[in-house]
Amino acid sequence: MHLTVNGRVHELRPASAETLLESLRDSLALTGTKLVCDRGECGACTVLLDGEIVYACLTLSAACEGATVTTIEGIAEPDTLAPLQRAFIAHDAAQCGFCTPGQIVAAHALLAANPRPTDADIREAMSGNLCRCGTYPKIHTAIRAVANGEFRTDAP
Amino acid sequence: MPRKPKGPSKSRFVSTVVEIEGRSETRIVELPAFDPAPWTTDSALSIVGASIPRMDAAEKVTGRARYTADITRPGMLFAAILRAPIARGKIRSFDATIAKKLPGVFDLIGPGDAPTKTRLFSNSIAYAGQPVAAVCASSEAAAVRAIHAIVVEYDADPFAVTFESATAPNAPKVRSSGNLYPNAPFIVTRGDVTAGLAAADIVIERVYHTPVALHTALEPHGAAAEWEGDRLTVWESTQGIFRVRADVARALDLPLSNVRVIKDYMGGGFGAKNGAGAHTFIAAVLAKRTGRAVRCINDREGEQIDSGNRPATTQRVTIGAKKNGTLTAIRMIADVPLGISGWEGGPAQIYHELYACKNVHTEETFAFVNASGMQAFRGPGYVEGAFGLESAMNELARKLHLDPLSLRKKNFTKRDPRKDRSYSGNQLPECYEHGARIFGWPKPNTTTRPLAATRMRRGSGLAAQIWPTGGGPPSYAQVRINQDATVDVLVGTQDLGTGSRTILAQIAAESLGAQLKTVRSIIGDTQSLPYTGNSWGSMTTASVGPAVRMAAIDAQHQLFDAAASMLNTTPDTLEARDSRIVVRDTDRSLTFAEVTAALGNVVLVGKGSRGPNPENAAINTFGVQFAEVEVDLDTGIVRVLRIVAVHDAGRIINPLLAASQMEGGILQGLGYALFEERILDPRLGIVMNPTMHDYKIPTMMDVPTIEVSFIAGSDANANHTGARGIAEPAIIPTAPAIAAAVADAIGIEVLEIPLTPWRVLSAIAAIAAAKG
């Protein structure tokens, strides 16, 4: 089967029960996406599948024929980090960093669908991404900043 | 230069006391070759004290950061663990014939197959979740399939999973040596509590319950192991690389130097990752047997069931006081079910430490029960104890019609009452004043916010905190100035997500006079880096920071020696800033790069170590937190609206990262107050909620407004950087502050956390019943 990941086409032969998370981490060595709960409870494996956010741990690879996947490794822009990534750095929105890839992909999907989210929108959209370090206030601040137009690549 | 000649010394090695999470250890320490002059409150620092984004953040936001589960090695195999489904009993039969034949399976170990000292795979089962066997295979999926194909029959025996059942007459023997640790209660007494209670105008008696809480780090425990001959490399998600090295060497009968432990990034620890575990030994043993690298990572259920926990407590608290609030006696009797193993990290210490009270008596009985063993969990003992002590103090204030903040000020102690010694520094009164001002105590300055509905009630509460944060030796560091004038801080410590990489680079840059962007911290490798202890007890900054500072000063001294001849001057006329060396009061200068270019391949290495702690001084971090909550009287749901936290932790190296740690601790405290509770079925003896759905931790929806601040200053008496720790102080007062706010809102105290809707509604119903 063919899968386009971060703009690159891959040929994969996933086992029938293989998850997208296993394919990304084990076959494609894209280890930025993390395994935490393995049952769609924590959001650490969040990726974009044809532009929609999915839990890679609950997605079967075999069902993704021809799909386009974006992982944390594909969020950055060609020559620079994405605005969300720079906002996460500036606002200290990553402590241990283990949930961070999923947080950024989820925030990316939120802003793509809703470029002007309210604070309540941000809280709701991000409520499926758990962080045990308790970085939520800083994550919220970072997303708010990007939504307000800060950290834009074309900003002066 | 504060450098003393290295002449022969009569007492190069001395002993000093180090307090780790409430336990005191006497350690031998090598006196440093020189004592840097302390950074005081007046020291002009520019890099230390600045809010600098963490230096490894780019790796974290791009997914490049490599965690233990991301480690791959050529030919690596993947291990899975089979765990016992019963709480106590014996293995009657064990059949792995089919499992071994499944595709991809390389090896399988069960009872009797691992070296004795690893304590792996007993035929006796002592708790549900105990590892019974492990398989390694060419993929994780193949290993998991094989685990399910192992056929084990058990003879189940009666078990005891509660304190009451383990301490009952004729209780099942949880451990052959007895069910009590260590056979008698821990009793600590000062003064005469009976006399103190007799002298009291009022006596408060309460029984508080706290739950078993699970660390729930997002990255589970895990290790990868690879042998080269008789040398073993272990990649481990750990708070203590040198302790893992010692654990592995001991279990496998290897010389310490044959074991190398590496930890680059890790996904949280919170106290549960302080040494090697079953996963480590399984990886090492299977790697030895197969001749391949083996990775063994806990699955989520294994992590929730068997990687440590904060034990439950029952605390029977009696407090006596005069009408004006002066404490006359504190008594606390605690029951603590530890699990199958544990230590005396009970709730008693804070009862002895937080207030001036001549008469204090505590008794803690620790029982082994048939459940996974406890591990330190952020502020062990003090978190549980603070809930009991601070809740009782708030009730005392209510009964006396005193302001709970005034009650605390009245009983403030200027000396450590437990050991009758001075504090290195104590600005708790300033925390009280500052926090009250920010919060608007006693009437929060946010009450204009409208209630969400008429069935809602608001309330406010507060609680205080103390925690030993002196840190101490041994801790070594090197600061290396490379040929290109970049600077490496070499130190065998760990960054759990705390930011230690960043703050140690800040300390080195400040001390050396280097630009921060030229400095990086290299940490987490026992083979190539100097020793430091575990990152626990909020100790890393205070333990490792001074060693790094000394190493940087030593490196600067060597750099000045080289630069002095190039500048035709003497080293004592030189100073450095922004990676430039200037002859004082002149315009003559050289960049670090000009000096290192002239030196060619000479590499300058400064060495530093952590000196002893001051004699007979208590080193603590203090603080107070205020909470405002909204309670729905119909549903019993509690929402925390606001937390104001003010702490005194000495010098803050990086306010941005310190605030992150505070917010994280407060949110873990909020989870402990409102939702977190491991449910262990007393009839089945198994954990009923070993998932992240059923064991509730806070989400972004639960986050209140959090306002964090620190009392400015530097604790130069504690160590020469003036910094103490903050990681654990952050969580200690949160739950009792929230509980007090809930009591204020609904008019009655809820004596057991978490404050679930059912418990809150039950308390409300009790008031209604009392009113008839």
C-alpha cells in the first residue's frame, strides 16, 4: 500500500492488525509521535490523516491506503519552525516534552479549522491531549499567541 | 579570584547531613578546593535570574527529542511482560510451549530463569500485576501475542489489600517477615501532648483519609539493554542514572564500571523512576541470553498497576489551642498501607515542622498489603500530611472564629521546631502577606464574577507548606572550554522535564562570563560524566548548581591565566562578560575565541564539586496557596476557579521554568484533591482503573487561573548559589487549600479526598439531615 507522510510517498506492507502509530514509529522511524495509552485516551499519538486529527494508536494502517499523513516531523515549514513551535518554545509550553508532539498537532488542526478560537474553543479542542507535567496554562498561552497573529513567519 | 591554594589539608573528607524527602542521611564529602563567594541578594547577575526559554525546547517541539522508547539498535528485540492476575497465591503450573513457537519469538523467561538478585519471576505471587514471565520477539506485537499464549495456573490464597485486613488477627502473611514495617509504629514525640491538650481551651479531633495516587507519567518506565562482551549499556527513563547503574551491577554481579547507563530525554518521573526495575532486568537478562539488544517498555496497564504510587493514609488528628489560636498540642496517629514494599514516607513530618508547638506526638503504622509497592511521589508524606494538618488548622480557625491566615501567622516558628535549629532562610511571613494581597484574602478580589447558576456556591481557602530542599553532596561537575570557545557543562545529572539542562547552563554562563548561546549542558551518561545523585527531593538545583558554578569559576581562572600573558597583565586584573575578557578599567580586551585560537588544541577543563551543608541549619522551601472554588450544590461538582501561590525558594534561577514547575505541581495537587484515586477491589484484590480514562488526571478543561510568585532574594546561607528547590513544594498545599475552599462554599468539611461529587453531595446531605 502507499501512504504519503509529510509529503513523501512510502510503500508499506502493514500486518493486518498494525496501527498507523506502529507503522510511523517502527517502519518509518518517525518517533516524534508517541505511544502512551494505546487506546485513544491521551492524545499523545495525534496525527493528521487527510487533514483530520486522528489517534494513530486507534487507526489501522491497512485502512489508510492512499492517505496523506502529517506528523510532528511535518509541521515545521521548509526553512523555519512553524509559528506554533516557536510559540511553544517562547512560552515554555513543553516540560518533559512527551505529550508535546500530540499537543502541537492538535493545536495545528484547531487553528486550521478555527483561526480565531475563543479561550473556551482552545480548552475544548485541547482537552483530549493529556499532560502530566501540567503545562496546560503555557500551552494555552502559546496557542492564544499564534491565534492572535504572533510568531507568524511573515511577521516583521 | 576566590581561589585558595590547594595545599595539604588535615580534613579533606568530612561528613555532612543531607535531607532527602524528609529522610536525613549522613554522607562523606570531599571539601571543595575552594569556596566561591556566595551570590547574595545584591549580586548583579544577568543570566541567572532571567526567564530564558528551555534550551532543549526545539528538540521537543519538533519530535526530534529521543526518549527511551525511541531508542533502536541493530537487531533489537522487543520484550513484553506477563503479569499475575491474582493478589496472592502460587503458580501451580507454567506452560510456555506454544508461546515459544510463535512467529518472531526469540526467547522467554519465567520462574527460575533470571539471576536470583534480580528478584524476577517468583513462584509465589504477592500482588496482582507482579511480573510472572517475559518474552522477547522481533516486534512488540509478536511479544504481546506470545505473552497471551503462556498458560499459567494459579493456586489462589487469601490476601490482604487493605490496612485493616493486613493488620487483623490471623491476617494472611503478606510478607514472611510480617505484615508491619518495620514491626512497630514510628513514634516521634516532643514535649507532653497530654499536658498540652489539658491546657487547651479548644480541642479539634478529625479523621482524614487520602487516596492511593498514581504517578501516571506519560512516558512509562522502560529500558533498552545491549551487551558488548561483559559490558552492558542500559538506556533508561530514570531520575538517577548512577543509582540504576548500582542496581543493575548488584543484581547481575557486574563491576560498576562494566555498566553504562544513558538517559537523554525522559517523559516525566515524579518520583517513580529512581532506580532500576523489573523492566530493566528483563531487558538486560534477555539481551544477554539472545545476544541482541532488547527493549522493554511497560504498557500502560502495567505502568498504572505496577510502577509505584503514593500510598493511602488515614490520619487521626487532634489539635489543642488557646482561645487566641496559640497551639498547645498536636497529635496525629496514621495508618499507611504501603503495598508489597515501601519505606517510611508517611504523613508525620510536616506535623512536627510547620508550626511553633511545644507538644507534638505522631505515630505512623506502616502495613504491607498485597498490592504493588509504593514509590516516592512528588512531596511524599508531606502532601498527605499537609492535607490532614492544614485541614485541621482550617477547622480550628472556624471553631475559634479566627481568620485562618491569622492563625498561621500566630503560630509561625522562627526556628526549626523539630531539631531546634535556625533556618538558612525563612520568608514564610512574606509569603503570607504577599499571597493575601494578590488573592484579596479574606474576600477574593474576583467575587464580582457572576455565579454560573443560583445553585452554585463559592468559597475560599488556604494552606501552607514546608519541604526540605537543601540538597547536598556528593555532586561533581566539569566545565570545558572547547577549541572554538564553546562551553560544555559536563554533569551526570538528569532533566526530567524540570529544565535542569537550561538552569545549569545559565549558572555556568553567568559564572564564566560566557554568552549563554555558547554553553550547552551534557547530561545523562554514567560512563563519561562526573557523578551526581538522583534528581529527587527538589534537590538538583541546590546540589548540582554549586558544583557547576565552581567548575565554571575554575575554568575561568584557567582562561584568565592564558589571557593574562596575551594582554600583558595579571589574571587578577581581568573580568569576563559576553564571552569577552576585559582588563578592568581599560579598553584592552580579548574574546574567548581569540584566546582559545591562540591556545590551539589546549582544552581547558574546570572542575567543581558540591561542598557540605551548613552545620545545624534547616534548609527548607516555604509557601502558601490560596484557592477559590465554585461548587454545584445539585451535582456536587467542584470547579477550581483560581489558585494563588507564593513561595520562598531562595534565588530563582529561571522564573519562566520555575513558574512552569509551580503550575505543574498545582495541577497535580488539583487532581489529587478532586479526581485521582486508584480503585483496588477489596474482594478481588485487583486494580479496577488501570487506564488514563478511568484514573482521572486533570485536562486543560480543569485548569483554573493560576498566579505564581516567589519572594525575591537569595539564600546565601544554604549554598553559594542561593537557590533552593521548588518542584515538590508546588504540590504540597494545593489539596488542603482546595478542600478548605469547598468547606467554605458548602458549610461543611469533606474529610476524604478526592472530593468527588458523591463525597461532596454526601457532606451536603449530612448538613441537611442535621438540620432535620
